[in-house]
Amino acid sequence: MAGLHDEILELKRQRNAAVVAHYYQTPDVKAVADFVGDSLAMAQWAQLCTADVLVVAGVRFMAETAAVLVPNVTVLSPDPDATCSLAEGCPADAFSKFVEQHPNHVVVTYVNSSVEVKALSDITCTSSNAVRVINSLPMDKEIIFAPDRNMGKWLQKITGRNLVLWDAVCEVHDAFSIDQVRGLKAANPTARIIAHPECTPELLKIANFIGSTSALLNYVSKESSGTYIVVTEEGILKEMRQAAPYAKLIPAPTDEPTTCACGVCPYMKMITLEKIKSSLETLTHKIVIPEHLRERAALPIIKMMTL
Ligand code: 13P
Ligand code: SF4
């Protein structure tokens, strides 16, 4: 592995390339990254990128967002098939009809969506700024929120706004088992349940704290000797362990303990060191977005970034 790691660092130097990675990537991938963060922080970092080439170690929509924001940089996805069940669950043609059926609605789209869906939107949001985005909209405006049904229901509760929801879910966060989380809580009565807003409403109801990947990390690092039942993708546990070495971190199980003991995003894990190396050697797979589509999709993303 040290060989691959060093080869990637050398290729980065030769290509004047940078690597930006999501928290859900494996530790070896995060070790070659220039920046590791949640989806909003990745986009903010990409926006300031001065490299010639940017490899996005994350799922496809993250690479697309970077390509929209920095059109003069060659943005590469090590595996363009690394998708996201939320983006796949909201095809642009069907979403376009949905928007037409709800005239005069403001269209708020979670960044976990395709570039084509973003181009049909008024403003995007991530899990770390979704509440702020909804609260920024005038009270008399009706709102469509897509594509995450679970996050939409949570936002309705938090903001008190009535949202017209698209019906897709994150297949990882939607699968956490409420019974198993209740069992863990019974066995660890002082533990706090911390959950990502992509989880089901039933699970969020029993959570002590709900927040984006970064918000969950901050929460654990502020009280670093506590016990936490962590209801999100397991990749973040590495940063949590670093930030809070004395905390007891219990990964929440899904209903399918035979295939995996805790939430693992199969798409995030499609990115490997081998694929990053190949990406840098061959300058593939380039994210190419037609200029008219890029310009339209940039509007809601930049609106979010300037909020
Ligand atoms: P964050 O916005 O918290 O990084 O979440 C992205 C994601 O894909 C969660 O499943
Ligand atoms: Fe998409 Fe869920 Fe994977 Fe995040 S964890 S990239 S929302 S499938």
C-alpha cells in the first residue's frame, strides 16, 4: 500500500493535481487527499482549488458539483459508476414533470442529486445548511424539496414549513435498524444516539442529536469522554476516534447484519487507491458537462454558497 500511496503523491506532483475526499472514504484513500470533509466543505474547498487537475474521491454528484464550480480545472472521478441512491432515485425527466405540476413553488434540491436535477432547481442545500436554506425563503412561498424524503420530513418538523416532497431515500441511512438501536441504548443507558438526517423519522425521533456528518463529528469532539451510538456511515468513525480518543463509539447496525455490521455506503467504497492512481495516470474519467447545463446548475449551487 505504501507503494501505491507514494506513487499517487508523485503523480499528483507531476500533474499539479489535488485530491478532495469525503469522510466516508476508506482511511487509505483519505491519506492521499489534500482535503477531507463533508459534501459542503468539499465543494467550498474545490471552489478555491488552484490545481490543474482535481480528483474527487467521493460519489459522482460530488465530482459534478466540483466540475460546475471550477470549469477551468480538469475534474476527475476515479469511478463514474460510484453513484448515490438519492441521485438515482430522482431522474431529471420525471422531476421536470413534478416541478411543472407544482407551479410557483421554490425548488430546493439536496446536493445528492444529478447536475440535470440541479439545473431544474432554485437553490441547493447540503445536510449542514438545509435548515438555513429553508428558513431563508419567504414565508408565503410554497416549496418543493427533493430528493430525500426522510430529510424532507425532518426539515418540515424543524422549520415548521409545509414541503412538497420527492420520494427517494439514502439506501444506507434508511436501513439502520430502530430495534437494534433501541437494544444498544438499553445495553448502554448513558449513550447518546446521534444520527444523520437521512435516517428514517422513527429513528430520528429517538435520537439525542441530529446533524450533518461534520455536525456529528463536532458534537462528539465537544464532549470527548461520552458514549455515542453513531447512526451514520461508518467512514466518519475514523475522524471521531481521532477527535475524541476517550469516547466510546458504537456503530449502529442495519437490519442486515449478515452482509455488514454497520452502515457502509457501497458507492463511496467503490473509490480505491488503484482507481485514483489510474485516474491520475490516464486523466480519466473526466467530468464533462455541457456549458449551458453547467451555467444553469451553477445558479442554485452558488446561491447556496453565498447564503
Ligand atoms: P454530508 O452532507 O453530511 O457530507 O452527507 C453526504 C452524504 O452523502 C450523506 O450520506
Ligand atoms: Fe448517497 Fe447514502 Fe451513499 Fe450518501 S451514504 S452517497 S446519500 S447512498
